[in-house]
Amino acid sequence: MKTMKALIANEIDSIAVEEVSIASPKVGELRIKMKATGICHSDLSVINGVLPLPLPCVLGHEGAGIVEELGEGVTQFEIGDHVVLSFVPSCGECNDCHHQRPQFCTSGSTSYGKMIDGTSRVFRGDEEINVMQFLGCMAEYAVVPAISAVRINKDIPLDKAALVGCAVMTGVGAAINTAKITPGSTVAVFGCGGIGLSIIQGARLAGADKIIAIDLADNKLDMAKSFGATETINGGSENAVEKIHALTGGGCDFAFEAVGIPALMEQTYEAVRRGGTAVVVGVGKMTENMNLNALGLSLSGKTLKGSFYGDANPAVDFPKLLSLYQNGKLNLDDMVSTTYSIDEAPKAFEDMVNNVNARGVIVYD
């Protein structure tokens, strides 16, 4: 066992940095010395109960680090490898993996909060502690399935690489993989957090002509401009749908919801032209629904799609995104607004709620 600090959600709306123990990896697993963990809204959704994970739970699902120990049977990694973690293990054997849908891999579908084999690696005394998405990487160490790790070049800064594990993959992937934005298109993005800013970057990479960013916070709209938005709308003071229709001559080609609020999902659908595509990326509450007009659904010819993890194939897409970063085409440097120590993790969540950062990142020694 190794002692480490970790951020734990003990009850709804109750988090604490605590010392816990982490075991050695078992068959098919790795122990990672974490170097960076992104602060994601999905972690907050575990804290406030929107994502109903079993508690207590080590938070963290967006991270990068260095392989420290190999479990039995692991041959595809070596100690010292730098890796980005995927919050969806990709087994390569299930029906979804065989049909090129690894983001829906079912390898861990029966081990909610545990490792794939249904057991824990993190302990508080004799108490087993759950982990978020097989990772629980908001900690100094993480034991993860080897199929949740992607090796990367060692010259890539790990605080930037960590973002590819969730926000950047989810956002850029939604634009390029899910929506398949075409050059010259008009695009609207509702919500300019880490995922929304990544959608904007994906739209820019895809060659969109007009990229309209919508948010309630003016500082987030300023960030959106720096990442490629050509127009901004403050949804608190303007009617976003009417403004989008005015700017695009009847509706945009593609629109994205990156917050998880049903009313915004409806606006996203309304914002696109007839025959356009609306993509819901934000994670809403299980108890909520969005409303669509039954007549307009067919007559508009619009496409409504959900996007999970940017329709990612992590083993292929992570290196591609990091190559774009190294070639100056994907801006990860400015995505990292503020870095925190693990002890400062609660403050990092306060800053996220207050819209301080594009992305806050915990860094470790």
C-alpha cells in the first residue's frame, strides 16, 4: 500500500482532501504517478449529485501522469511511460468496440465506482473507497485499467496533455467527429466552459466561417473570442436564438449545447436552420427532459444528436489532438488558466463555479 492525498466526495456537497491508501495494480492495471488533473464540471456533478456515483468517491477523470508500476499481464506499457487517461476503458472485444464505437465500450458496465473486476484499490483504513470512472485521478496516484491509458510523447507538458482526457476530446470531437462540421459553415456554441471552448476550437479547425459563442459571463465570452469565436452573445441580456437567426440569415448550420440545461438544449435546436444539426454535449439531470414541437420535428428536417466523449477513439484521437497542439493548431496553453496544488482542490471548484478559469488544473510534484 502507498499513502497519498486525494480529493474525496464523502456526501452530497461535501468534499475534503484526505490521506488514503492505494494498493498495487492487479491484472491488466497500471499505477500512475499523477502529474496533472483537470477540474471538470462532471466532477462537480458528482459532488452535487447530478451524476449519481456511489459515495465516498475519489474524484477526477481528466488526467495525465507517469507509469510507476505494472500489473500482471501488462505488456503494452513500460515504467516511465507518459500517459493520458481515458475515462472510458476500451477493451477492443465488446460489440461497440468491434463496431468502431469504443466510447460506448461495455467493459466496465457492471462495476460502478469500482475497478473493472468489481473491487477497490483505494482504502481509508479498512473502508473501501470508490473512484470516478475507473480512475479517481484527483489524487497523487491512481490505479487504472491499462485499457484506460494512452501513451504520449514525453516532450508534451503533462498539465496541457491532461485536458485531452476529457474537455478537449469531448469538445473538439463533438465538432469534428459527431457533427462533422464542414468548411464555410456557421456554428453556434451555447456555453463557454472548457468543453464549449474546445468545441469552438474544433469548429475553427474544421474551417467554420462564422462561430457564435453564447454565455452569461462576459469574461467567458472574451475567452471564446481568443479561441476562435467570431461573434459573441450574452444570453442574459439578448435573445440568443433571435440574434443567431439574424447573424446567419435564418439559423446556423450547426449548434452545440455544452452546459446540460434543457432550456439551452431547446434553444440549441431552435438556433439551427431547416436541415441543420443540433448537438447536445452537456450532461443534464436524470430527472429532467427537453421539449420539442411534434410538428416541427419532421417539417424542419433538423438533426438532433447527442455526443458522448466526442465520439472518441482515445488510442487514435489523443495523439492526433496532441500533434495538433505541438504544431500550433490547437491552443492548450491558454486553456490552463490557473494551476492548483491538491490541497487547493476545493478552491479550484469555487473558482470553476465563479467562472474564473477556462480550465483549472491540479499539478503534483
